[in-house]
Amino acid sequence: MIRVNIQQQVLHFIVFLVIQIPFLYKLILFNSAFGFFYIGFILFLPYALNRSLTMVIAFLTGLIIDAFSNTPGIHASACILVAFVKDGWFNLMMGTSDDDVYLDWNELKVWGSIKYLLPLIFIHHIIIFTVENGGFNSFGFLFSKILYSALYSFIIVFGLSFLMAPKARRI
């Protein structure tokens, strides 16, 4: 069973929110790519952490983002779904069910990050933008907004996961 370093998780939470709230809300690319970086905190929560605890953490994370972005429950609901499926998705993509897996760049590498992170970020963005749009009206614009935002968020999450990985294990 993996041991959870609570101090490290609190530090990660603060880093993800400090980057998300003041900076990334202002960095909008071409009026269609929005960076929702905070989802990385949920995706990198320890593997096999109690699912109920993971979902509570995801709810609180989404609720904080909702409070700062005036979106009543949109981010919280998207975070809860991602937290619910993340361990199962990891098992499906990586073919492992070992409890001693660290979800960081050293474990996932490039291809593993693409297989694990990108689809979950895409699902998160589908929920946020579809609810925000009120359905699938103007589907072309909605799809481009989801696609560009998911790619933008993935690049940011992937980059920070590389920077936060312990350098001794980074190869």
C-alpha cells in the first residue's frame, strides 16, 4: 500500500491553485483555449487512495475553482467524475493494478502521460464546456473550444508534472 505524504499533497494543492486562479484564467489563447490546470492535482493524487476521500478532495478543489470563476458547481461536478474514473482508467491504460504506483512523470513517461492524462482532461473539458454552453448548440465552436482547451491544459499539466518529479528519478 502506498503511503501518502500529506504535506506534499497540500503543497501540490497550493501550487496548482496558485497557478490556476491568478494566472491561467488570464491566459486565453485565441479566445478558444482555456487552461484548466487544477485538474492535474486530481489526476496526480496517489493511486489507490480511498475513492471516497479522492472524490471529496476533488469536490473541494472544484468548489474552490467554482467560487473564483462564478460557475455554480460546473467544475466540482467535472472533478468528481474525473476522480471517480481515474484509477480504473489507469488500470485500463497501463495494465497494472499494483498499489505501489506513483502517478508522476517518472512512472508515466511521455506515452503513458498521453494515454492517462489526455483522455481524462478531455472528459473534464467536455463536461465543463457542454454545461457552460447549455448543451450541444453551435457544435463546431463547442468542439474546437473543448479540443484546444484540452490540449492547452494537457501541455501545462504535463510540463508541471515533469518539473515536480523528483530529479533523482527523472531520466
